[in-house]
Amino acid sequence: MANDLNVVALVGRLTRESELRYSNGGMAICRFSLAVNRRKRTADNRWEDEANFFDCTMFGKSAESINQYLEKGRQVSIIGELRQSRWEQDGQNRSKVEIAVNSLQLLSSPSSSSDGRSDNRRKEQEPARNQGSSYGPRQTYQDTPPVMDMGGPEQFDDDQIPF
């Protein structure tokens, strides 16, 4: 039906280094996992975070160019759509839902190690990518961008929700 809507927008942190692969046709496929915390009230009326984990996939030139920046701990914003894969394995029907990412924005620098220094292992292990490419210079982050208080769920009770 033409009136269906499939849009997902999330802000969270990467749970592992991204994986870049290429299809038989040469298309870049970048896979990563995103952790998104959800605040919920406990039985004793306290707030606690519950982590939700989402598998994400990006395709094409954008996947190839952004891959080098997707490091564990980095906060990102994504917009995409849900896609379901179905297959049969050992006689059992299986399925998996993941997010096909259309747009990704880097929101913070990678997380720091316990001694306060940035984790540069990935940069040391991988050769420089996209040298001489038209993607432009690599963005550098001196500080984490400021956090804006948008009045999350802790600002109201569940009874105040109109639906």
C-alpha cells in the first residue's frame, strides 16, 4: 500500500568496530551495531537505563567513506528503515530484523580509554583510506559536542501520556 511508512531514527553508541565488505558486484556493505538506552521506571519508582541493541547496515559509497570513522563507543545518529531477512537453517525458518541506514551523523569522538587517551588502535592497524579521494578532509573532534536537554522521559509520569 502506498500509505505505509517505514522510518527509524536513533541516537546511540557503537558497540563494536564496523565491518566493511564488498558484494560480488563490488558494492560496499558496512555493518555495525548500535546500543540505545531506554529509561524506564522500576517497581520501586526509580529510573534505570535498559540497553537495546540494533544491527545496522549501510550500502554504497556512503558506507565506504564513513566506515573509517565508525569506532566502538562513538555516538552517532542514524535514519533508516527496518528490513527483515528470512531464511531456512537446519530445517527451521529463521528471520532477522535490521536497520538499513540511509543517513548517519557522527555526534562525538570515539570513547577514551581508561587512562584518558583516545583509543588509536584502529588507526595504527589500518592503512590510510581514501587518500586522494573527493570525500574531503577527515573531521577532527576536539571535544564532545554539547548535550542539549530535551526533557526526556524522566520529566513526566506514565499516567500523563495521553494515549
